[in-house]
Amino acid sequence: MSRDDNPAPAADPGWWRAPLLATLAALPLVAWQYAMFGDVTFEVFDSVVVWGLGLIAVSWPLPRRRTARTLRLTAAVAGLICTVLPLLFLVFLVVTLT
């Protein structure tokens, strides 16, 4: 059996959509968090923001096959949720205290 007998996995033509949307949504939020908290941003929300940015960064180099679509989408959405979580906590805190 030669190597050409097995078909190559189908490429996903829209592989870039989930990472791009997560990146475009998360980067302004992270910039806003940095503007609000200054240099303390990554000390206050250290693990959540860093994990969120890391998951979004991981969603880009994943394989561009249809089989990796779910993993890529999961990494991008989880990264976006991790970057939104501190702001949701802040909004919830302000709403409950007023």
C-alpha cells in the first residue's frame, strides 16, 4: 500500500473565521482593561486574561482541517470568554453595589 492510497484530510476553507472573530472581539476588551487598570491589569486578572489570550493564540496555529474545526472553535470561544469574564465581573460588581 502506497502513501497515495489514503486521501488527504479535507481542508477547511473557513478555518480563519473563529480565531479572527475571537481576536477582533478580545483585543479591544483587553486594551480597555489595560486602560482601566493600567499596569495592574495583569496582576489583578492575571490568570484569566493570560489564559484567554493564550487560548486565542493557540486557536490560530491549529491544523486547517475539518477535523480540527471543533477544537479551533472551542479554543477561540473559551479564550474570548476568559477575556470577557473580568469585565462581566466588574459590571456585576458595579450593578450590585449601586
